[in-house]
Amino acid sequence: MPEMLDLGVWRGRFARKPTHGQKTLFRGRLVGLMAGILAALLTGSEATHADVISWVNPDGGDYDENANWQNNDAPGSNDIAVFDLDGTYTVSSSSNNNRSLEGLQVLAGDVSVHFTDILNLRRLQVDNTGYLIGGTPGVDASLTLRFGNFTSSSSSSTQFLIGGATDARGSVTVGVNAQWAQRGGSLPFTVGGLGEGHLLVEANGFVETQDLVVGDDARGILEITDRALLVAERNVVIGGDFGGHGNVIVKEAGELRLSDTFRNLSVGGDRNDPLGVGHLRIEDAGTVRLADNGVVTVWPGGHVEMHDGTLRADDIRLLGGSLDWQGGD
């Protein structure tokens, strides 16, 4: 059996941080590990303990139709569903049956998934990435979720990762009454890991995370707009690491909410690594709301702008960053 791969370095986001020299080494190792993981997944390695099944119909179609999948077999609860075709297409289903998968990955192309039921995603056995959007260097990958409840309810370490390889670009849009929820797990929901990530939550869309990092080692963009809601149960970091660049925009009645008490929204790094670059902009009736004893901390690389929006927190701490307040609550 091949050696089990481990991406434990990602677990360090809210634990003890390595030095910059260590992080440079870790990044190099992580790139190699990601490449090894993708190769293992695409070859169906035993290390995954799951079958990798790819979508093969470039015109889109019914998720439940076996002919649309590799080897004429739709993925089941022990499988990893992979979308890696170029082009734009839609995968839909009106079945009332709930589904479960080991993982879902979008490595290329622009795929929209429209479900009327629940896609229950459990963790991947190797790299703990429940969802991986954008995991091929130099390749754009996009996922749009509409009309369905896409959730991970595993209590183990399941990670949601948008932009997971160097020079990869991952994009996810959640809207039109879709729900995308990370319930349980110790790893952060990451927008912009080693590659660029973009998450748009719009049109009554709903996203739920545990810890949320926007711009960890690369550029990450989060936009919440048009009555959409993102709830982070724990902490939020905008511009996580040295080299990370996070940008969050909350507007047009969209809301970013930290639901647990005694939580932090950090802009431009965090207490373990205050060297990121982060930008939070609240405008046009957008709302950022922290629960009781919640604190907003703006580090030297952080900037917060308020333009006719609402920011609710027990404390705002400027630790070298800047605040531009041009109207709002």
C-alpha cells in the first residue's frame, strides 16, 4: 500500500505558527504533497480508500445517470466525484434521494450543480479535503451551487478548500437558495490556500463554516451580497499568512456573522502571524456582526472601510492597521 499522505501543516492555522523560514519549507513540501495527492486520486490509489469517479459528459446532464460518469457508474457514498472537463456545463437532479460522497473536486472547467435534495459530503481519507475547487496548477476551476443543501456533517477533519495548488484558481458561487455548510471538523474553510480563491455568496445563498480564512498563502476574495448570509461559528482571518492577501466585501443587505461568543475577526493576519494583508469593506446596507465578547482586530497589514453599513462588535482594536469610517453604524 502506498505511504499515507498527510497535510497536517494546514492544521496549524489556529495553533502554534511556524517561523517564516519553516513556512517556506512547509510550502515547498505542501506543493509536492498536493501534487502527489492529485496523482493518487486520479489513479485511484489505495491510499484514498475510495474510488475516484470523473464526470465524462461535456454537455452536462443528470447526476444520477450512470452514462454521464466514468466506467458507466455514478459515484456513491465511498467515492470521490471529480469534475475536470474543460468548458461550461450544468449537472442537475430532481431526485428526492439523499446522497453521500467521500469528496467532491472541481479541477477544471465551469460546472453548475443544481440539486433539490441533500448532498452529504464526508471527509476524504487522504488529504482531509471534503471540497477541493482549483487544485491543478495554472488551471481555472469554477463551481456554482444552486437549489440544494450541500453539506459536510462529519465530525472529523474535513476541509473546504478553494484554490488548493500553486498558481491554481478556484471559484465558487453560492446563490438562489443554495446552502453550503461545513458542520464539524477542525480544519478551516479556506478561500485562497496555495492558489487564488474566490467565493461569492449571493441571492439568498447561505454558507456556514467553522474557522474561516480568506487569503491564507495566496489571494482570497469573499463577496457577500444581495441578502446572502455567511455564518462562521468560530474565528475569521482576512489575509492570513506572510504572502497571504484577503479581501472581503459585504454589501447590499448581505451579512457576515460570527455566531459563537468570544470570537475574533482578524484583518491583516492574526496573533500567530500578523504579517498578512487584509481588507474588509462594508457598504450599501451590508452587515458584519459578532456575538457577545467578539473582537475585531486590525493588524499592520489590515484596513477596514465602512460606507453606509453596519459593524457590531464589543471591541475594535487597531494594532497598526487603519479604519476608514465614512458613514454607517
